[in-house]
Amino acid sequence: MKIEGNYSLDIKLGEKDLTITPGSFTKLDIVEYLDKPLPMFNITFIDPTGAFTNVVPLDGTTGKLTFRFNSSDGNEDQFKLMTFKIYRRFPIVYTDMGNSLTLTGMLDIPNVMAPQYQRGWVSIGLAGIIQDIAADMELRADVGTGIGEPLTIIQPRWTNLMFLRYLANRVGTEAASGVFWFVKNIAGTPGNTLVFKTIYEFLKRKPKLYFKEGKDYAKDGKTIPIFNTEAIDNYETLGVFGIGSANYAYFDYYTGEVVEDQIKLEETTFKRLCTNFAYDDKLKVEGLGEFRLGRTTAFMKDWKPAVAGRFAKTINSLVKRWITVPGITNINCGDVVHIDPTLGATKMGTEQYTGDWLVERVIHHFAAMYGCKILLTRPGVDTLVPTTLAKAGLGQ
């Protein structure tokens, strides 16, 4: 099936076109994540004859959906091609209105949640380990630099999903080295890529896209209009629970002692995206507890990088912002984008919530029109007025 509007969309069920009329197509969301391994989809369409609801079973030939899409003004090299495995089917039968069918699933990547592998690496850098796992999953690998020392490590009869999560929660050399890992689909590029990088590497990038709220955006193909926006400040809640520091303790296997330590907010070293943390210095509430983390090993000689990574993920999520924009395919989670201040727009578009943001989630939404809802995140706000909010050190 090919749908034309402000977008072009081809859908295949297995190897065959999904033969439903555009008028029967009620919803399609394709969601990409920074903090989850695989993109997901959700589609609902009217099935008046019951062909898909009652007749077509999900099997090896019909258990996959392929989407090829782009905005109507996009270039040929900006088409996204994504194949998903259907995991759930929700057929609904109405006595008077016919049938509808909802399908949900995840990007079709082999060897993620099965099988379990029992294998090891001897004195191999983390990049080599990730590349081996990516090859199992038929993916390209995009691994950050400087993540950990060469390892001698065993994958103890775990799936690749379990092992990647284990590595991401424990490795790193930067003081704020929280690792994000996810599968990325790049417009105009066949196949998919396994990304395994620290927050620091994402945040030091220059903005990829520029957005502006209001009607006076530049119509030069460089600035993208924002139709709707919503900001979420989390600092009041997190301040109560002690975002001023991360306290932790672990058992040092080599010395036989319990080590207690602390990482303070001002000690984090990654580049900030704003002038102030959304944390009130006057609160003086510390102690975001990591508590008892286990014992040291040859792999985990010091738990500080792992704790700092979790801490960095927390503080980089203090403020979030949803924006609704025209459909765009050349954006990915982990990109940095810039929102320009706009005179005459809402206060949200002129003061605290402008500047650079990290892309955490992208929802490609198709109905009568194609649009994107994008979740942005960063540690705080921009302000020039006197405030008790902790300084973040913009531009470090």
C-alpha cells in the first residue's frame, strides 16, 4: 500500500503490499528511543472484510511489517526503511461496524532476546566486544571512544540483550560516563546500527537541526517550525530526594573492606546544555543513594564510573520538553538540536527553554498528515536573572 499526503508511505506485510485503503488507515506510530534498545511501532486500521482480522494468520511470511516513508518534500536519500516483527495482534470485531485490527511490534533484529550465548573475550577492548555482538545481530557498530580498558570477560549464558545491558551499566572512564545503547535507523542508509556511547559523547556534538516556535521561522529549509510544545520540570521532586550528590558503597574484594564514597553534582564534567541545573542550591539535600553495589572484580575495580554514569543520566533528565514538528526523517535519538528564541511567541519560546537539547525519543506519527513528536532532555534551564539554581557551566 502506498499513501500520499504530505508524506509518502509504503507498507508491506511480509513480501506483499498491505492492501488496505488510505481511508481505512486510522493510526500509525513508529517510535525510536535513546533509553530503550529497539524502535517499536503501533498501527490501527479498519478491516471491513475481515481479511486480516479473521483470515490471515501470523506466520513466517506474514509476521513482519516493512515501512518505507518520507515527507513529501524530502529527498530520495532521506527515506527511512524499517522492518518490524509483529509481537501482538488485537483484532476487534463489531457486529454493525465491521472489524478493526491493531498490530504492535519491535524492529526485526536477529539474536537479541535469543539465543543465549556462553563465550568469553581475553584482553579485548570494549569496541571489539561490541562489534562482535553487533555482527551476531547483523548490525553495524558505532562504539564510543575511550570506554573502559581491555577486558577479560565472560558472557555467562546470557542473551545479547542481557549482556549489553550489563556492560552499559558498568563501563566508562569519564566522570559522567553513563552509557546509552540502542539500535538506530539512519534515513537513506540500508540496515541498522548498534550505538554504544557515553552521554559525554552525545552532548559534545554540535546541533544537527534548528527549530523555532511561532510563525516567523525562517523558511529557508534550515529552521523547522514548532507547532506545539510542552515543558516538564522535574527538579522539585528530584531535589527532595537528593540530587546534590550520589552516595554509594561497595565491598572491595582485594582489601576486604567496605568502601563508601560520594560524587557531587559540581564534580560532573560533561558539557552542559544550559546555564543552570534545575536544582536549588539552597536545598542542600544530598544523597541520591546507590547503596550497596556488590563487590569489586577484575572488571569492576572501582564502581565510580558506573555510579557516575547513572548519576549523569539522572541529572541530564531534570528538564524535558516535548515538541511537535512537521514530519522529518533525518533525526535520530542522541542528536543535539537547537531551539531558537522567538519574539512574539509564547514565553516558553523566549526564555528558559531555548538553546541546545538532547533528543531522547522520536515519534513518527502518520494519520491524515505526517508529523513528529520529539522528546528533548537536558539538566536545567537558561536564565540571566539572579537565581539559587546551581550553576551548570554552559559550554564546558
